[in-house]
Amino acid sequence: MDQLDISRHTIDRHLAFLEGANLINSKGNVYYITNEGKEQITMGKEERKTESTDS
């Protein structure tokens, strides 16, 4: 079943979307996923983008 073949990276991205959170992967890249589902990638930096989100 293709639906069960989900990588941990994909799961982390979905969790980050649901939480409106920053996600730093194993390479140190920062993924910020906004409520609109758009992804901003900052490569090799420790800065975090923060936005107020309603939970």
C-alpha cells in the first residue's frame, strides 16, 4: 500500500504544519510551515522565523 509508505520527514513536516511550528531537520535546515501551507527554507542557519498563530 502506497499510503503506508510514508517517510519520517513527511510525518515531521505534517506535524509542523499542524502545530504551526519550526522544524529543523538532521542537516540543520530550518523549515517554517505557515498556516497557508507555504514553506520557507533557510539553509544552514540557526535563525527561527516566528509568527503568531491561533491554536
